[in-house]
Amino acid sequence: MVKTLFAAIALALASSMASATDTVPDAWYIVNWEAGCARRGCFYRFNLTSPAYEEVPGFLANCDGDEERINPKTVFKRCSILDKGTANRGVYAKFVPRDDPNAIGLKQIELLYSYTDTDNGDVRNFTATRDIVFNQFIAPRQNFTVKGIEEV
């Protein structure tokens, strides 16, 4: 009887914890995307936004970063949070590294959103990757929807 009760409590706790952390936003939105390349490397500039999604706070951030062609490594660069949300949040972006350092152009950007739940101190991290275009001088700034967000 006691073993059954403990098993039922453990199962209930596991399912309630899973449902509390299984919430993943449907989409993020890249607004005013601009990217270009020169001899020294490529750059990006855009806003990234997401409305609040269940217990995941929304955000509006401005991202501005680059990749040096001479030393073609890419690292997450912190984006500036523009809204006045209450959670401790961070937004980061980076180009997905080239498969071949001599290849022309980059193909994707990787995005990361992290926040600390102010009620319980839990930290949650979400990431997504999106195909990109280089539009500086040839097209207006563009808007994209980012799908496939995963919790890491």
C-alpha cells in the first residue's frame, strides 16, 4: 500500500514537472534583418521578438554581430534587451560556422533565449536555427519567422 502510494506520488510529481517545463514557444520573429559581407567578414543586424508564451516571458531584443573572415570562428554575441520585462532574460545570436573556412557566405543564424523564473529560480534555455539571406545593398530589410525552437 505504501509503495503504491509513493509510486503514485512520484508519477504525479514527474508529470506535473514535465508539463511545467515542456512549454516551448511556437515561434520567434526576426524583424528588419540586414546582413552583408566584406573582405574582413560578414555581419548581421536585426531585432528578435517573441510574445509571452504560457509561463515563458516574451522579449524584444536588438542583435548586432559579425564573423571575422581571417579567424572564422563564431561565438554567441549578447543582444540588447529593448523591452522592460520583469524576468532575468538574455538573448544571443551567432552565425552558424562555415563548413569550409574558404566557402563563400554563411547559411544560417543560431539564436538563444535564456531566462530565470523569478518565482522559483529555475533557468530555462531555448535555441533555434534559421536559414538567412545576405541582403545589404540588394534588397530591403527583411522579416522572418523562426520555427523549430527547442529547449536545451
